[in-house]
Amino acid sequence: MNCADKPFATLLTSSGGCRDQAGPRGEPPENFVRLGDVAPRIRQEMRYAGSENFMGRPVPGYCAGQCWLRREVAKALAAVQSDAESGGRSLVVYDCYRPQRATRAFIAWAGDPADELMKEEYYPHLGKETLFDLGYIARESAHSTGVAVDLALIGLDFGTPFDLFDEASGSHFAGLSAEAKQNRAELFALMERHGFVNFDKEWWHFTLENLEGVAPHDFDVR
């Protein structure tokens, strides 16, 4: 059973990160919005709110499977979705705004050699203590500013799954099938037309650049 099959309340109880709090940690800034309010046809599979991720459990700060973004980014993604739909495609998002304490949880996880529950699935060829130095996880993430998003086009083969920490996840990895190369090229072209820039170590990671007032935040995802 994966996280999509479990009641979300069960996932939160197992995390110990949200249900025991007296109230939400901070409030979203006025220029942040729920993606579902701006682009409701984009599918949301927020992996860090459940157990289908490299830690194998809900990540602190993710109290709901909701995508929050800067308003400008959400509007740009809505335009991407409309463009994709004109070609019979549709987006799915895996991560959006990320609370800073989630990144702190990643750092703590990387420093615990006993916690290797998801190694074979997410980092089979690497020691997890190397993931920050190799650039697969950032100590200061653009996700915390609300301008970055991890996503794919539904139903297409991109050569690797989301969050596989491996050279094959690099945007221009040479050892892909022709189909996967074509699918990545289609995704990159679609995103670039609407102002997004890809991170070359992760085919799924895109940032909307040149926005003013970009700063990290630590409010809970609710």
C-alpha cells in the first residue's frame, strides 16, 4: 500500500510533525496562493506530505497534501497547463513551497546512518551523506521561497522516477531511451515557454526566475 491508499490522517499521525501542534506555524504571506485555487486541473501528488518519498514518512511542515506557491508562479503554471492541454497533456506536481524546517529534517536524516529505509528505491548507488555535496538536496532550497516546483507530465516515461538520486536523473543524461529523451525535451520546452528554468541535475525541478522580494519561509503547508 502506498501513501495514496492511506487516509491522510493516518499519515500525519505517523509523522508526529503536525497533529500535535496547538496551531499552524505562521501564516502564508499575502503573495502565496494554493495552486488548486489558480489551476485546479493540475494534479497534485505532494510526496513529502505522505510516505512515498526518500525518507519513507511524512516530512515536518507538510500538514496537508497542498501545493502552495508565489502567486506569479501559480499563474505561470496555469499557463503551462493550458498549453499542455492543447497538446493532450496534463501536469502533475510533486513538490512546491517547502517549509524551511523540512530542509532541516532532510539534514538530520542525512546525518543518521541507521535510517536507510528507502535507500534501494531512492539512492541505491550513493551514500546519503553525499547527497548535499552532490547537489541532490539543497541546504537552502529555492522551494522555501515559493518559486520552485517539481513536476512531470502525466503518463509519460522520463527515464527515472521523481526524486531518484542518480546521474540518470540529470536533465541531459545520455543513457536514456529515445522515448524518455523526447518526453524530457517536451517538458523542458513547455516550461521554458512560460519562463521556467530547469535544474540540470533533476529533470523534474523548475524555477521561475527574476521575481522581486524572493525570501525563504517556514509556515506549515495546510
